[in-house]
Amino acid sequence: MAKRKKRTLRNTLIYLGFLILLSILAYANRQIEHFLADRVATFELRNIRIHGLEVLTRGQVLDLCGLKPGEKLLTIKPSQIARRLLKSPFVKSASAVYSLPATLHITVQERRPLAFVPAKELYLIDEQGVLLPLPRMSGTSWNLPVIHLPNLGHLQVGERVSDPRLRQLVDILRYIRLMPSPLWSMVATIEWRDDRQLQLALIRGGARVRCNLDDYQEELYALGLYVQNYLDWEQLADLEYIDLRFQDRLILKNRHTQG
């Protein structure tokens, strides 16, 4: 009987000790929560660092984010900042991270314009075929080719264009830009012809380059090699056209020659 009472007393003491321990842990948790809440209140946003801007300005990014110095840093949601930035057609991706005690880092990857697209107004287009507005930036020049394409359908800024002809011309320009040749810097315009012919106009006189749309990679690669290894830049203005449409040959015609 005495042993049973001792066992019961021991179990009771263990149970009471467990309750006391839980109470202590609950009290400590409340104190930690109060401490963290106080600390959150002290972390005010004082510095915003923005990385990756070329087209957008700092002011435009801050307007998109809706941030102001003095906000509570840890109440700012980085995912919400990224979603707001993606509303700009020029933003391809975005992220935001804290740097305690008072700094927010925002990193933006902008869309890289590839060419001009004249329609009802002048647009830019990037390598993925996303239509961009022409930014109003003083002192900035865009040295890009122009895509000439008649009867363009509906165009929506910030969306990928739906016209298959325009998409293919974007692919062709991207291919030219990736070539290890000065050809990209020479292209002034690119044009889709109704007979599935492609025509480029070069700088310094506007010499026309003719090639087949179905074989443009092979033909433009041959042109790139010619430009890189043989073309005399001083005579570029004398060229009337370069014809790439014939197999195993490249035809050049100067302005002062007949035929």
C-alpha cells in the first residue's frame, strides 16, 4: 500500500513538473513573440538598392513597387514587390530580398530590345517576341534594325506577338545577332516579301540582301563569313545588292555596273 502511494505521489509530481515546464515554455514563447514584434517595429526601410536597370529608371521602379523610406522592413513582402514589377512590359523577371537592419535589395532583369516595329505607332520588340513601348528617355539612342511588315494584326504591349511572320523575323534577327560576325551591326532593316523571300537593307547606302526564308540560316551564315573575311567597308556604299538565293554562290552587284 505504501509503495502504491509513493508511486502515485511520484507520478503526480512528474505531471505537475510537466505542467510547470509547459507554462514556462509558453511564457518564454510569448516573451519571444513580444521581443520580435518590437524588433520588427524598429526595422524601418531606409535604403532601397536597385540592380540591373538599363531602360527603366529608379523612379519608375519605385513607383511600381509603391515603396517609401520609413516603412516597416519586415512587413514588406518580396513576392508582392516582384509581382508589382512584372506589371511593366520591360521587366522579364524580378526579385527582392532583405538586408537587415534597414536595406531592401531589388534585382530586375529587363527585356532586351531587338528591333523597332513601326505600326500605328513605333514599338520595340525583344528576343522572345514581346512587344514593348518606346520609352521616353532623354539622351538615349537605340541602334537597332527596323522590321518592315505590312498588314500587322492586333498588337498588345507586354504580350508576345501572334503574327507568325513577325515571330519568324524576330527569330532571324536573333540568329544574326548571335553570329560571330559584324553582320548584326550592319543591318538597317529587315523585310518579309510575299514570295517567301527575305530582304535586308544594310547601312552605309542601303545595299539590299536577298535570301530565301526557308534557307535563311545557311545563306546568312555564308554572308556572315563574307562580311567577316572579305568585305571592304570602304566599298559598302558602292554595293547595290547581295543575292544569296543561289546554291554555292554569292552574287554581288555594284551600283556602277550593269546587269
